[in-house]
Amino acid sequence: MRKAFEKLAQRVDQASDGSISRITKHFDGDNQDPHGQQPMNAFPGNASSSSSHPGGLPDIGAMHSNRKAVYPQPGQRAPGPGHLPPKVASTKYHQSMRFFHPRGHEHTVARDLGFTGVLDGKCVWTWGDTLMGGGSSAFICATDSTSIANLATPMHAVDTALWPNTDNIANWIDCLPHEEADGGLSCYAFGGTNIIEWAPNKGLVFFLKNHRPGGNGEIKGAGVATCEMLHGAVPKSHRTCDTMWNGFEPYYGDVGIAFNAAEGKVYAYGKGPGGDDEASKRTYLCRAPAERALDVNAYEYWDASKQTWGTARLANGEFGTAKLTNDQAIFGWMGMNQSAPFWSNYYNKWMFLYGDSWGYSDVLVMTADRLEGPWDNHGGMKVASTLPEGEGEGFRYCVCGHPEFDDTGKTVLVTWTRNNIIYGTTITWE
């Protein structure tokens, strides 16, 4: 996520047409969502009349499988037949992700990251930097955004959340009023990772607050927002807190989050604070009851050195916090980039499909009985290539598995970012 912010700040600095300012001007009118600053979204009934799609509004439902998306959980179905270590039967490379306007036509979008979660029976993609248009005409329309997945065609996604009265993709996590008065999305970004749903149409998304006036970014800390699905297919976040953890604490949720329904708890993985060169390359873990996720006092923090949970916040050792150390990290130095674990219904284990933080990682796998581990990386096993057709080298990151596309877990989609293009492969297990 932090790499995404850095790249975005560079683009903002380089922009000559002031396109980033177009993100904020739509907040000034009367066409606002009554729940917050994010504008109302275009979806069949509200779609912009400027669409070039012929024949009026399409049947959006026809663009999707009729199957409801399901976030896998232990005990949700009969145990699968898989035996560890994981074994790959085949991989199917999908080329790049394609994005569609809610009226049905494909549009040109460049994005990074790419997490999935379930909300109100829909599989929701969450993205980082979002640019529309191609070549020199490309402009930044959002610093984070959402799409609705097509369960029948995994590498197709529909952009249901648009800025009002435009065909431009809307920002996902909104500014608070004091941030809006201080420049809005031209000065702030709120990178989120995946959504988890803990009750019907009640979701959570963790975010980082990045203050970046003039393109000079400073992460102020991490926080949690709630989310819901509006109009059957428009994800909407509701952010009420500035941050919950400050810049001296791990950036919880920056790596990814998971939900264990049996416990009713959300688990948030995040890198150490950016001001600590060692901790920032390691991954830390906290958890809380999902229904109390907006209460920082509800959290426990994992200490891998003692293999125990504690209630003391991990920071600089002052004001009642515990001193953050390298050996408290659940994953070591450069061992994990951004990814979200999920329950594998095939192997009956929690699973990470992930990449390391070096930027040239292939798809790796880890499994565990519990979200705090111990995690088995099966000897550093590679299960798929992130350059499957021998493409030229490029920085690859946010290698992430997506279990929503096959409830059995026999196959699993994995995606990654290279040069602001989302690539994907489906792994079939033996």
C-alpha cells in the first residue's frame, strides 16, 4: 500500500492538467451521499447519460454468475480432500483484468493492488491507485476504489461506484470534514485492503491515512471504517475515525485482514511503522471482536516471541504502550508483501497465497490451523509464476488469493500488480 501511495504522489507531482483536483470538486455540490462525503454512485438507474453504450441500459445481472459470493469459513462445508503439502495440478494464466462501466461497455482503467471480499452476496474488488484513460490522456480519478467481481469470468469487473454526473470511477474511502476543508483528496489518501463481512451487509475495511500535500506523503496511522452494499451492487464505506493507531504503531490492515466467524473476530496484519527501517519490513498482527472493531480498546496484539496475545499496544514504550520489537512480528524481514489469508475448503487450513517484499516474487503458499499461526511455508514453495509467459522484468506486488470464485477450494484465483496492470492465474490443486 505504501508503495502505491509513493507512486501516486509522484504522478500528482507530475500532473500538468490539475486532474487530481477534479476528485474533490464533486464534493462541493448538492449531489452528496447523506451518509458522508462520498458522492452518490451511478448504477443502472443513475448511470451517466454520456455513456456510449448502444441500446440503453444492459442487464447488469447477465454480466455475473447467479451464484452468491461466499467467504469461506471453517466448518462451512464438508472437509475437503486435500493433503499437505499443497500440490499444483495445473495453472491457467488469464492475462490482464478488464473493467466495465455499469452500462456494460468496457472502459480503459489502470489500477494497482487488488483484494477481494464478500458484502451482501457480492464479491467486491478493492483497489489502490485508479487512473482512467490511456497514454498521455490518463488522469487519476481515485486513490482507492471498488469494483464488483464477475464470478463466472474472474478477470472481468464492473465499476458500479462512479462520481456523480460523470463516467469516472469514485473514491472508496472518504475524507472527514476537516480533511475536506484542508484540500480533500488532493492532500489525503486512505488506502484500504480487503473487506470482511461479519454480519449481513455489515462490513469492515482497514485503511491507512496518508497526508501528502505537494506529493510529499506522510502516513499518520491506521484506522477502521465500516461498509455496506447500497442499491444491491454499490459498495459504500463509512469512515468516522481519523486514525485508531498512530504513526509509532504498526500499520494494522496494511497487509490484509481476515475474519474467523467461529470466534467472531477480525484479524489485521500490518507492517511496522515507516519510521523504523527494520520494523517496517516486518509484519505484525492484532485482532478484535468484529462488532467492536471501531473500539481500539477491544484489540489484542500478537507477540510472536512469546506466542501470546496481549492487550498492551505495541509502539515506543511510552504512555502505557509496550516497546515494539522485531521479534514480535508474525512474519520476518521482507517475508510478506500485501495479501489476505483465507480459509481453504480444499485443504481445511487457513492459507496465504502471497509474495515476499522484494518486488520480484512468484506466488508462494503458507498454511496454518490458526490465523496467528504457526504458519508453514512448505520450504518456500512456489505454486505459480508472476511472469508466466516470460514477460520483461517489472516490479510485482500484492500477490493475493481470491477464494470466492470456487467454493470447493479445488481451484483458486491469484492476482498481482505489474506496471499498474492486474494479472491473474487460476491454480488447480491435485
